[in-house]
Amino acid sequence: MTNYQIAVIPGDGIGPEVMNEAVKVLELLKKLDPSFQIEFDTFDWNSEYYLRNGKMMPDDALDTLKKYDAILFGAIGDKRVPDDVTVWELIMPIRKNFKQYINLRPVKLLKGVSSRYSGETIDFVIVRENAEGEYSNSGGRLYLGTEQEIAVQNTIITRTGTKKVARFAFEYAKKHDKRTVTSATKSNAIIHSMKLWDEVVNEVGMDYPAINLQSYYIDALAAYFVSRPEDFEVVVASNLFGDILSDLGSAVVGGLGLSPSANLNPEGDFPSMFEPVHGSAPDIAGKGIANPIAQIWSVALMLEHLGRRDLAAVILESIEQVIVQNEVQTPDLGGSSTTSEMGSAICDALQHLLLVREGRY
Ligand code: ATP
């Protein structure tokens, strides 16, 4: 019997809409699988909360969250609040304080998704460094507003940070029977930080003789993502490179509505956080037409992280079944179904698969 405590933060815009469907899936699993017990508490920390309280979350929020096994996050962003407030006062403190130094993004072309790559098997993960690299707040500006104005933004690549992300990538490859790890670099032009990146990734790779390491310059790699995405298995990248590659990867396999992500603290010292790649999508918020698949797939990543790979697999199978059946499709997939219809169709498929699995159907 496993009993998990989950913190749910739906956020802004379509966040709460897609989160409703993710919670429906969790409630169903709880009902159908007696070995799986889950409790969740929902926190209303979002832009509305900021407008009421002058902060994105309470002062003791991290202490509160620390007690949970995982955090399920929706999306954040509202035009009434500057982006640097929503990001740097909510998402970043969680990622940084909980040492979620790995951002894992699966890039998988689901069966039935119409794409120019239909018929190809595209199934890889991007392991993005999530705590340092190009997204540091080290730097500053001088001579503001003058012709001499200078901006300096430092990239922080550390031996320890790179070692940890490389080790995670190789371990992931080993655990999932993958043969190749691809490293994104640019050491021909970024000659200090990226050279250290290359050296450390190579050193870690030596401990995995059965796994091939290939390094590509980021510009070439971006082109290969488009020209031959079926060739990749595990891609490891710095914060900025990984961020860009992730959006490219998600475009290749069907768009943001289908792209989940995990912010992981691999040691388990702190809860990890699971969220769709997409933002709050203000253009469609409130219309009930957002695709909840990315959020539901994030639930699958969360369950895999918590040790229930079986339940993660059955959720993904249900999502694929609904897409293949082609009866329920949200507008981003070319249909006219609502968020809630899509969530319910996935729940129906899930229920059927679980009952079949137990021989009760
Ligand atoms: P943010 O700055 O918060 O990332 P954004 O609007 O720049 O916000 P997204 O919110 O990710 O970026 O949205 C980008 C586009 O993708 C929008 O047109 C949005 O409607 C669409 N989109 C994002 N998520 C979904 C979804 N789950 N279902 C359907 N369309 C989506």
C-alpha cells in the first residue's frame, strides 16, 4: 500500500482548468486501485493571491510544501502581474530551494497525433540543467540610458552542477535501456563555460562504457531535431539550450498541449514538481477548451517518480487511446471538444484499461 501526500498548485489562466482534469484522473486511480492511496491539498498561490496579498505565496510556503511527497503545478502568468514577479517569486524559489536541478522533458510522438513525422518513432527525453547555467541573476548594467550602456549576464557552469546533470542523464539512459546520450554544446564559441561542460560530461561518460556519448553544437542539434528527431534517446543540455530544445521538441511532437515536464530533486531530499510545459495561455483561458493532456501526462511523470511506473504507463496508454480513437479532440488537435470532455474521455479509457488489467472486464 502506498500513501502519497501531494501539494496541488493550479495557478493562473488555464492552469486551474487543466488541473481539474488531472485531479479527476488521480481520484479515479484512487478509487480503482486499492494499493494506491493519495491525498492532496490545493494551494491558491497565483496572481490573484498576489494582487490580494502583495506576494505570490505566504512567507512559510516552502516549509509547508516541504512536507509533501510531490508538487503538482499548473501554470502561472497573468497580464496584471509582471512575469518576473510570477516566475521569480513562485516557480524559481520552489525550484531553487528544493534543489530541483533536473528538468526532465519527454519528447514522444503519441500514436494518433497528426504531425509531419507521423509514422516515425520519436521517443526521447531532454535532461535540462535547471539550477545554474545561463539563467543566473549574476550580472548587471552600467551607464544606463547612455550610448556607453553595458549589460553583463554571467553564465554559471560548475563542475559539480554539470557532473550531477550528466550523471542523471547517463543513469536515466542505463535504467531505460538507451544506448546514446547526446550532449548539447557550443564550446567552439563559448570557450570557457562550455569547455568545462564538455570536459565534465566526457568524464562522467567514461563511467558508462556501454553508452555512447555524442556531442553536437547547439545550432546543428536544433537542425537535427527537425531533420531526424527519431535518432535521439537522451539529450543533456544546459539551462538555456535545454529550454530552447524543449520547446522545439514539443513542436515536433504535436505542440504545447501535449508536453509535460518534471523538475526533479533526484536525491529525494525535497519534493519534486511536475507541470505542463505550457504557460497560462491567456488567449484561451476561461473558454474551457485547453488541452489537459500535458497536465495529465505530468501526473504520469509524478507517479513514475514516486515509484508507480505501472500507473504512469497506463495513464499514457489511455491518453494514446483517446487520441487514436479521434472522437474527442480539443481545438489544438483539430477538434471542438472541451477540456472537461477530453479529461473525461481519458478517465473512461483509464477505467477500462485498469479493469481489463485486473480481469474485471
Ligand atoms: P507564458 O508566458 O505563461 O508561457 P504564453 O501565452 O507566452 O504564456 P503559453 O501559455 O504556453 O505561452 O501559450 C502559447 C500558445 O499555446 C498560446 O496560443 C496558447 O493558447 C497555446 N496553448 C498553450 N497551452 C495550451 C493547451 N494546454 N491547450 C491548447 N493550447 C495551448
